[in-house]
Amino acid sequence: MSDVATAEELAEAYRDWRVRCNANPRLAKMLRGWDRTVHLVTSDTGEGYTLSVAGSVLGELRSGLVGAPDLVVTATSEDFTDLFWGDLNPSEKYLNGEIVLAGSSEDVMRLDAMSMVAFLDQ
Amino acid sequence: MGDGGREADVVVVGAGYAGLSAARRLVDAGLDVVVLEARGRVGGRVWSETTQAGALVDHGGQWIGPGQHHLQAWADELGVTTFPTFSDGANVEIRDGRRHLFTGLVPTSDREGSADAVAALLELDLLAQEVPPEEPWTHPDADALDRRTLGEWVVSEVGSPAARAMITTATLGVFGAEPCELSLLYALAYAHGGGSMSALLRTAGGAQERRFHGGAQQMAVRVAEALGDRVVLDAPVSSVRLEPGRVSVTADRTTPDGHRRPWRVDAARVVVAIPPATQGRIAFDPPLPGRREQLVQRSPMGSVTKVHAVYERPFWRDEGLSGQVVADAGALRLVFDDSPDDASHGVLMGFLAGHEDRILDGSGSAGRAAIALAELAAAFGPTAGSPLEVVEQHWSAEPFTRGGPVACLGPGVLTGCGPALREPVGPVHWAGTETAAAWSGYIDGAISSGLRAADEITAALGRPARQGA
């Protein structure tokens, strides 16, 4: 059975990931023109988070599901935390069905590629 | 007409998945159908064979992935089960002659290059989403996209040599062609038809996700068995004569005493369900419209050889390896673990594709096998260089397909000739995976193309079309 990450741990990992993503010029290029609201749902703890992408910049993580999402990502709290720390290859989890993405095909493609690049650039 | 031929409602040329799909649909609609197949077997580009060592290998199409509903429906109906393509463990990357290990879709030894490759794939996939696979030539920028090759796009948009090599390897695996041989518009439409280029490249969650217990050909065999003596083997079609109100199709049929004799079938309609490159070997009288002729002449097949190395067991799994290889150069640019589900043998399968396949044509089977084994040994150690046997299918030298896995359209073909892909010429209807909008180049596309051609005919003849696969 997998461990559960606390909300604080998840938020801390996201803060670190956000700084690295926003400093990555390749990601900035990939995010150009992609202003989206993304909901993160933890499948084990039932928590909801909201993040926004605007002007090629990842915004802060807000607690709760705020606004109408363009994309919903569902995973365990530990997988989210590991993903943000760079300890997890999201593509494999996504392909194994352990991370579920719901949105338009373009949004899913962009998030998938973005997470791969963020992972590769660790 | 005696043994010199017979009459039917519809003649189907080719007993691959497209032709069999059309024939089955037409028979279900109550039509009298004859299927003429050039080879002594059915399945077309899908051919399963048990090797001397007792391993079942698929020489051609072999996978099924998410979204391939027509093929899945056949498998379900015929009770054919599937299993996941083995992909547990680390993949091998060969780059600049050195061996690296990685997990996931993209090699990681050159992270800059890999990130560039992912970004380029995303760009391609986003472009592809805008291209309607049914009629790519209607895209607002179709002329510009069709004037460029995929290779030109890669040179202008992808800076890293490592990323360019990765995209070339991917292109070779998907099309059996070099990026410089493909129209960008064609590549985008093809990718969109299968979801995305990323989906075409993936094992889990992609086009290579699952394989068939017993091989991929058996569904064609079972459908052909149900069609019975409507399917005539060893009967390559040599001519199609169009006459008012009917069509006469002549095959060089092998008689029971081993002689070849012309055998004619007169029918109201004909479905041509063979690759474009082989259609050019049929004499149409009167000749087909110029645009159709040009389409056929400008639709060369990809170049591919499938090489299977059979071992007593999948020894690479002991070392935590998936059996998958991605190489930036050499003969085998992509390798998969093709072992049976029960791992009763170990089988590594590699694609020799594009320019390299043509260069090594003169090396013969033995020469290609020696090169393949040396590369497998570089990836998996010396044990890989000593298999029980090596078997290959050199599709380029196969007279009734002439290459593989699919026709590769260069610049200007879709915008110049695209509408002729599916447009019937009088009583002549076109099927084959190349005519499919979704999953063109795949078994699923072949099946759907046959259904579409059959429905054209039942509509034209006033028969009720049947729903389903």
C-alpha cells in the first residue's frame, strides 16, 4: 500500500517544481498561448487543488477546486508529490492508468509533453 | 462460364483484412461474392508463422492498441485474446555507438536532445490535430504543408542532432520511410488518424500496446474459412475490364494440375483491396482516370524488413531489461520483445527500415541476419548473438505487397491526387488500409476501409447496409 503525502508535503513539492518549470525556457515555449485552469484531484485523500497557467507561467497551487477546469488530473497524493520532486516519471504512471488525465486531446498532449520535458530537465 | 470463370455480384481483389472485411459485409448483405487472392494464404500484410524452433512470429502487422475498435470487434467476435506487449524494465538506447538504459517513452542519455524531441513531437501532434484525416487536402494550409517534407520540417524546427535522430528513428518505425520521403501533410494526417504521433510510438497506451495469442493472422484465416470457397487463392489479378453495366476481372489462377490459366469473374462491381503499388500491375481497360493513375504511381511502399531472433528463453528479462531498443543509427533502429505470452521462447524483433533496408537488400538474408545479430549483441550482450534461429520477412521483395508497412506519400500527392483515394471509378471501389482515415497503415484501418467500400456498393445496388464491424 502506498504512503499518503500530506497537503503540506504536496504543496511544498509543487512550489519547488513551479520554480523550476518557470525557469525553464523550453517549457515556457511549450506553454505559449496555453492559458488553462487545471484541477488536481488526489484519489487517496480526496483533496482537490487548482493551478492556473497564464502567459506561459505556472501559478500558485490553490487548495480546493476553483473555477471550471480545462483539465483534470487524478493521482494519489504520493504520486503528485513524487512527480513534483522529479522522483516519478509521469509518462509511465499515465500509461499505466495510475495518473488519469481528463480534458481535450490538445490539453492532454500538452500536459503530457510538459511533464516529460520537466522530468527530462531534472 | 465453366472452369474458365464464373459470375458474381461483386469481385474483391485481395484477401487481406480489407478485402475480407468487404467480402464479409457484402455476403451479409446477401450478395454473391468472389475474393481473388494472389498468394496462397490470406491476411495480406499480416502473416503469422511458426518457426523451425517452434516460436510463433508475426512477420507483418501484429499489434492492437486503444481506439482500434474494428480490430477489437473482430477479436472479440472470433474469441481471439490479447496480451500486453512486454515492456517491463529498462529500455536500451544506442547513441553514438554507446549503450545507455532508460525507462519511459524517450531516451534520456542526452536530456537536451530528448527534451527537444518531446517538444518537437508536441508541435507535430498539435499541428496534426488541425489536419482532418478524412480529407487532409481541405486544410486551409494544405498546399504549404504538402509542399514540405517531414524531413524539411525537422531540419527547420528541431535544432538538436540527437532530437533529429530520435524523430528519424520514430519515422522509420512508423512508416518504414525516412522523414525526407514523406509529405508533412501526409505525416500529420496519418498521425491524427491514429490519435497522435506520440500514440503511434507508444507501447503501453499506444499502437503497440497488445499482441494476439496465436498471432494476428488468425482472424483473417477464420473469416476466410467462413467465406469458404468464395475465397480463391493463388489467383493474382492481371486485368480489369470495364464494360457497360458490368466488370470483368481476370486472374492467372493456378489449377489443381499446377498450370496457370486465365480465370474470369464477371460482376456488377469490384473492390480493389490491395496496396496502391500493386494496383499499378493490374491492366485496367479502359485506363483509369489520370489522377487515379498518378496517385498509384506516387504511392510507393515503405521499405521494411522484420527480423526475429529466437532464443530458448527471454534472457534479457533476467537483467531487468524490457527488450526494447531505440538506436540513433545502424540497421535495427527499433527492437521489441516479441516473445510469446508464456515466455516459452525468447524472441527479439527488430525493424530494418527505410534507406538502410534498401542498402542491405543486396546483402541477402544471411547478411542482414549477421548485421542484426551483431547489433542485438551490442544491446543485450553476447548471448543475443547466438539465437536458435533468425527469421526475417523482407517485405520490399514480396511481390504482392512490394514493401511495407504502408504507402508513403511524398510532397504534392495528397493535394494533387488525394480525392482519388476513395472515389469510385464507375463500378471500381477502393479499399485497403491506405484509404482509411482512422488508423491508416494499421489492421484496424484495413478492416474499416473494407466496410466503407462494401457500404458504397450496397448503397449503389440498393441493398440494406449492415451496421457493425
